[in-house]
Amino acid sequence: MMTLEQTLYIVRHGQSIANASRVMQGWWNSSLSLAGQQEVARLKPFLPANVPIIASDLDRARQTAEILQADAQATILDRRLREVNVGDWQGRAKAELIYEREWQDFMTSPEHFQFPRGEALTAVVQRLRTVMDEITDAAAVLITHRLALRCLLSDLTQNWNGLHHIAIPNASITLIQRSCGKSWDIKTVGWVP
């Protein structure tokens, strides 16, 4: 049974080695850098104790959960919280991707964009919302990725044009709430202690 009020603390994983290299990760497994581990440790006092942690199964999110989990009831790894599958762009430097013909579509029409041999951005929203709808606890921590979270926020606000301008730093907290099963309200985006 769903509680009357729900709060989700959505955490972007800490800096990964690939983040530091400025490459598109997608489903590529990249571990947290030392800086990323330290960033995540700073979040701990700002997250609720004794609530479930549900994390993407990719290494950078799983490692973020491991750092945060000391106070959690249980950590659940869920592949539906993965980053967008960027297909052919995975592992490529962002600086070279701006010359791809699809880049302009990605930048100007994200709600209609699908990565070459990858995932549509709207499909990411569907899988994230499915996870959110299955949560029955009053509060939970979700650990996911920047582009996936940007897609979710764009969908919640019905403003896909702002997708690329949503600031979601590494190891940040986005807070959303709903009452009585109604629509989610965004309270905080990309907060860093």
C-alpha cells in the first residue's frame, strides 16, 4: 500500500573515471574516481537514515550506493535506473561528437531523439517512472545518472527544451515529492553540500 506522502532523494553518482575524461559513458562500466568517492561521502549526512536505496547496477552507481549504504535498510540494484544507452556514442569523447549529424537533433529535439543504435530518451523516462511507481515506502534514495535524471525532470516539467541546461553535478541530490499518489513535485534539483 502506498503511503500518503512520498519523498524520493535522487542522487547522481560521484565522479567516475570516464566523467573526468569527458567521454559519453552510457552503459559503459566506469568506476568512481577518488574524487568521486570523496564527493559521495560528503552526501551521507544529508540523506535520510533507514530508507531503501535503489541504485543503477552500473559500477559508478553501485559504488555510490556502497558508500552510502551503512544506514540503509537494503540496497537494491536495478538496471532500470541505468544511464541512457547511448549506443554508438558510448566511450567517445564529447568534443568529437559535436561533429556528428545527429548531435544537432540531440541538442534541439531531445524528446524525439534516439541515440544511433541506442535508446530513445522517452524510453528512459518510462523505465525510471516504472521504478518510482513501484516504491511504496514514504522515502527512498535512488541512485542514477545525469542524462537519465535530466530526462525524468524534463518529463515532469513537460519542458524538453531545457534538458541540456539542467544542472546535475556529480554526487548531487534532487528531491521530488508527491502526496496521495498524485503527480511528482520537484523540490530541489542538483543540490551539492
